[in-house]
Amino acid sequence: MCATRDEGAAPMRRLGKLIRLRPEHREEYLRLHAEVWPEVLAMISACHLRNYSVFLEGELLFSYAEYVGEDYAADMARMAADPVTRRWWQLTDPCQEQTGGAVPGEWWTSMREVFHHD
């Protein structure tokens, strides 16, 4: 993760994460993400995540987001406690499989940023 700062603004952290897509759930996962629930999108925004994307290559999913809040852990706890987001994860989690680099307590594997250019 890297941080940048604008005058008077909270630092922006770029987040890259990785997880494996279970091949037998590929179509279901793509269908769900073709029509993400508005409440899920609203919670992502409310938790200060911007420019959020998920990319697919083969069986790997890569997510990118920019965090613009003040307390990442608190915002992620808020998202995890949201009933609609929890229902969404009940549908999407079975489609995914953790990679070997996943840390206990985290579903997606965090990636280290090694280069960035604006």
C-alpha cells in the first residue's frame, strides 16, 4: 500500500488484493458482479473506498481500490457488520478460494505495491 496526500485531505491508500475464482462458480460470480446490489455499492462508498475494480485473469481475481478514509480497520469492520453486505458475501464467498498468501482473518490476499506513477 502506498499513501499520497492532498492539502487538507486524508491520505489515499491504494489497495491491491488477490483471490482465486473457483472454476465451477465462474458464471455465477460474473453474473452477480454484472448486477451488484445498490446497497453493497453504497456501503463500499460509505466505507471510503473509491475507484474500486475487480479484474479476472484465468482463475485469479485481482481487486484494486483507493481508501480515502481516516480509519481503515473501523471502516472494514463497519462493512463486515452490514447485514446486506454479509448476505452478498454469502453468495460470493463460495465462488472464491483463498491463495496461499492469505493472512488469518483476511479473505483476500493483500499485495504489496512495488511501483506507481501518476
